[in-house]
Amino acid sequence: MDWVTAGAARSVGCVVVLVGAAAGGRARRRWRARRRAAALLGDERPSRRGRVGGRRPRRRPTARGSPVLPGWLRRAAKALVTGLGAAVFLGGTAGLVAGGLLTVGLYRWLPRARSPTERRAELDGARLVRQLPLTAELLAACLGSAASPAEAVAAVGRSVGAPMGPRLLSTAAELALGAPPELCWQRLGKEHPPLAPLARCLVRTSLSGAPAATALAGLASGQRAEAVRAAHARVRRAGVLATAPLGLCFLPAFVLIGVAPVVVGLTTRFSQSM
């Protein structure tokens, strides 16, 4: 009955590890919710017990919103807990080796916690990509109505929201002061890479003297088609990722239930015939 006791101990250890991980995730989610509520109410220091505006001094939250551990330490803790669970479940020397390898692999491949500046830049880049087709169409309409580049860019900048609007208004101010349009568009594309297609299109039309409305309309349609293709690719990837756990569960079961008995039976029959 020793193997029964060892299996029960391993199962209890795995359950404790999973419950601890779930409790930690729930605590982090509650902390983030209280932090958002405090930000909406104008207080940036929510108390741990859920009171907004507590007097108890607190540490500054880290990049991902945790009030306790920095990103690299939380990543190491996750990898260590997972490796410990694997070691307890397998047991013996094999469990220690597998747990160590799993800990090292998870610490290496888990995503690194990004700073608030990096997250904000990524969010602004995604919003700029979404706003690019509409911006190109509005610019085409304004430039097609015989408006000057500075007036057209200023009108579009006041029409669209952030983060596209302030960037266009800054460029419109440079154009109104007499800066060369090519330099303004090139600077816009270099400072904001998501707007590089728009900048290249406007630079080409400015140098060649061709009407910018047609080129901008083509840019808008191309960006929308690219967004549709990217959405379809994400949907296909989500389908593959959704079926992967099913394959990992059913394939070993099929091997153990369907293939292993046949192989064992053939091996036994062959050994008896010998």
C-alpha cells in the first residue's frame, strides 16, 4: 500500500499547488480592480482592505500592477511552483530532474513584465493602426476639396481622436509655419512607425505632384484589407490553440486504450509461441 500513500501525497501536493496559484491570481485581479476604482475616484493609493484613500503607506506598484513583487521575481516564483508541483507529482530522482528542467524552461520562456511606458507605446501603436484607414480617407476628402495640406491635416486632426489627432495637429502646425511637406511627413513616419505607410504615400505624392486623394483612398482600402487578413489569421490561430489541449488529452488516451493492448497481446502471443 506504499504506492497508494505516495500517490495520494502527490495528488494532495498538486491540489495545494493549484489552489495556491488560483488564490494568487484572484488576489492580483482584486488588487487591479481596486486600483482602477481608485484611479477613477482620483486617489492613486487604494488600501489593501478595499478602502479607497487609506492612510497606510504602500509600496509603489510594479509594472504589471502587483504591490508586492517585481516582475522577474514573480516570474521565478511561478516557474519554481510549477517545477515543485512536477517534482512532487513524479517523485524520486526523475521528479527532481523533471522539476528542475521545467523550472528553468518556464523561467526562460515566460513573458517578461513590460514597463508602463512600453505598454502605453504598444497600445498607442495599435490604436494608430486602427485609425489609419479612416484618417487616410478623411485626408483624401479634404485634399480633394482643394484645401491646403496644413488646413486638411488640421481639420482631420481635430476630427479624429487620440492618439492620431495630436500627432496630426503637430504636423499641421509645422506645415502652417512653412516647413517642407516632405520633411514633415518623413519625421511623422520616423517618430511613429505605424504611420509610416501614410507618410510614404504623402511623400510620394508631394514629390511627384500627383493627386493625393487617389493614393490615400488606395492606402485606406489596403489597410482595411490587411486588417481583415490579420483578423482571419488570429481566428485560425485561436482554433489551432483551442484544439491543441484536446489532442494532448485524447492522443495519449488513444495510445493507452487502443494501441497498447494490441501491442501487449501480440507480444504475449509471440512469446508463448516461442
